[in-house]
Amino acid sequence: MGPWLYITVILIVTFSYTFLIIYIVRQWEKRSTVNCVPCIPIPVTIIIPARNEESLIEACLRSLFQNDYPAELMDIIVVDDYSEDNTAGVVKGLENDRVRLLSMAESGINVKNAYKKAAVLYGVQSARSDFIIQTDADTIFGQNYLKTMVAFYQQNNPVLVTGPVRIHPLHSFLGHFQALDMAGMMGLTAAGIASGRWFMANGANMAYEKRRYINLLDDDTASGDDIYMVNALARDDPGSVAFIQNRDAVVDTYPLDKFSDFVRQRLRWGTKNKNVNHPGYRVISIIPFAMALSILLQLPFLIINPSIIGPVLVFQVSVIAMINYVYLKEMSQFFRLHESMAYFLQAQLAQIVYLSFMGLASLFYTRFRWKGRTVK
């Protein structure tokens, strides 16, 4: 590759990434915070698929109990996904009339690989209300969460609402890295839905109408209950999908403490991405990967030709770092992640390796171990 072609390629990759981040920030700022008027309480079913969550499920449920919402209108379904610990025992021990415990072993649903999708389906089939909130067993809710989600639903009448997710609490660099990464993904999610150019969702904070739920078991991949659902609904009516940009709608989920668990989680997320056929989603997946990989690929050649590669590499890294700082500073204000920004430089270096590795590995990785079982 000649020097001018090399410089041209790097400039295209760098400015493509820069324009993408600027676009996301503008979409986020344009939306500002959504203010919800007081809601008229309606029956709500909260579905919580749970596998081996005995240490976390009680805190999740108690945060729901403490919500400022009529108890008689809350229908909480915990679907025990073949847990090998005392998850079911913890749920039963709470002895709360708002909680129903269902067992996948007794569901009669034939499933070989897509266990979580099957658990969600079982919960939806058993729901007593038309408005369903889907979440995870390691999620913590604020006191105003339910009435905020219901108010937004009543104001905007969307078919599906996806809300912001924050990684918290944080005690290590790995935790802060996950928090910044998740905040960045939330901005990406909001921008895509607002513009109608791509669609994402997080299964820890998602709501939809029971009658519009789509059975996803035809796709036997283990993950994807969120991203496939939102894209299936958006395909028919993009305007029916919404992101709620409100702090009272933020849910907290715990960071993964072990690096090996973090890698397995992100590989699981990466494997579902390649099955999303939406062109906009493909573009926003490729651009960050190309940016990170282009930086790594230049490093070996820096020794051979430092006079050309050195200045180009410094320029590229500087531009990327500056635009990422502006972006994450904006997101950290919304999510109150000011402490995490102290790890920004370290996180940027880690992100380059992380995006390159995950992008490549997800293309070839077909099986992974998650919560004690091997799935694909």
C-alpha cells in the first residue's frame, strides 16, 4: 500500500467514526430529558428470567416492592431457568403476593439452546396484563421507575419502549470500563431509535404490549431476546419503537468482577449482532470495529516506517480520543458516572484492543459457556 493510499484509508476510517459520534451526540442533545406527566396507574407485569441468581434476585425484587406504584397492580413473574442454586428458594422465602414463581422445567416449552428466549416467552404467556416490562434478575430499580415507564407509555403509545441501563456500583477499573462502555451504548441506542436509522435495546430495561410480543424461538441462538425483538417490531413500524431518556427510568445492573466473565458476556453479545440484517445496524457495528482495528494494525509497521506512520497514528488516536471524551462526558453527566471519567485514558486504550478482539472473535466464536451451561 502506497503512503497516500494508506493516509486516505486512515482518514476515511477516522472521520467516519468522528461523524458517527457527532451524530449520536447531536441526537442525544436534541432529545434532551423526557419529562413524564403523572401516570394513570394500570396493571403491569414484570417478567424476570432468572438462572443461578440466588445472590441477586432478592435485591432486584425488593427494589420493585419499594416502587411508588399500587401494589395491587403489580404482577411480578420470576421464571426460574433451570437454576442449579437456591434462586427459587430465595423467591419463595420472600412470601410476597405480588410475585409468582414459574419453573421452566414445568413449562412444557421445547427448548434446546435459546433458554432465555423460552423463559421470556413463558413469562409473556402467563402475564395478567397487556403492558409488560422485561428485565434481568441482577437489575435494581429506582423508586419512581414503574410510574415513569407507565407515564411514558401512556403519553407516547409506543409498541416497545427501551430504557437506559447503568453499570453500578463500581469498585475497579474493569467496572468503570464497563460503565463507560454501557453509557456509550445507551447513547448509540437512543440516537438510532430517535433517527430511525438503526435499532437497539437492552433486555434489562424493555417494555412492550403483550399482544405485540413476537415469539423468537424460531431463531435458536442463545441470546438476542432484546435486539431481535426491537428490530422485528421496527421493521413493520419504525415509529412504534421509543427510547425513554429520563433518569427515573434508569436501571442499575452490576458490573462483572471477573475478566473471564466479561469476555464471555461480550462474546455472547457479539454473536447475536451478526444475525441482525438491518443496514444501519451493520454500519454502526463496522465503523467502531474498523477504527480500533486500523489503529492496532499500524503498530507493527511503526518500527519499519516511523516517519510516515508515526504522525498519522498520533493524529488518528488524538482525534478519536477527543471525540470520545466529548461523547462520554455528555453521557457521564446523564448517568452520573463522573468517577468513571477519571479512567478515561486507560479505558480508551483498552477499548481499542477490546473492540478489535471482540469484533474478530464474534465472527468465528459460535459456542460459549454462560451461567454453567454451554450454548451457541
